[in-house]
Amino acid sequence: MPLIFSGGILFGFGLGLSRMAQPEVVLNFLQFDDLGLLFVMGVASLVAGLAFQVAVRTRRRAPLTGKPYGLREKTLDRNVITGGILFGVGWGLSGICPGAAYASIGIGNYPILIGIAGMFAGVYGLRAWQERALQTQRTTTPSQEPIP
């Protein structure tokens, strides 16, 4: 647990130091004016990829959850594509990704709390909508029991 906390502190410090927690920098990246974020994401991906390779080879279980490591395959379906598009539009409109949104609170960007509240509302709203759709499907689907 201390290793995870230390990693989080290092991550937040790195976001702040690289200025990637500032919405203006992210918007400049999205408009192809400043590609510094591409460098930061590339280095982060490289380090994370190496860490996952080492962890899978040296540990049998994840340190936080205790669950065994395994490959999670996700097919490219309509929900993945639609979710990715919505995520990208939200990122472009707010000017900041979810991880950097939390980090930007540390540099005094308190108006981002509105965006974070919107992220939570979106996730919980989707969940409520999915549960209602599933419940409606259960009540409108005819029973599979044979008629006597």
C-alpha cells in the first residue's frame, strides 16, 4: 500500500511539474499547438508497460487487490467505440483528462471540481440508465415457461 501511495504522489508531482495538469496545455495539445503531452504520455506508457511486464513475471498476484494477473480481452464493439468518442468529446470540451483533473486541484484549479462532478454524474447516470433499460427488458420479455 505505501508503494501505491508513493507512486500516486510521484504521478501527481510529475503532472504538476510537466504542467500537464493545466487545461490550457491540454487544449494546446488537442489543437496540435504543443505536443509536449505526447512526449509525457509516451514516456509514461513505456514505464507502465515495463512495470507490468516485470510485475507479471515476478509476482503472481496484484499488490492492491490480491487477484491473480491475467489477460483481460475486450472486443471492439459499439459500446467501446461510442464510449471512446464520448470520452474524447468530454476531454476536448473540459480541456483536461480525468487523471489530470484530480491533479490540477493540487495546483489551485478549483473550478475543475465542476468537471469532476460532471464525470461522476455521467458515470452514475449511465449506470442508472443501464439498470432501468435492463429492468424494462425483463418486464417486457415474454416468459420462457411452457404454457400448460
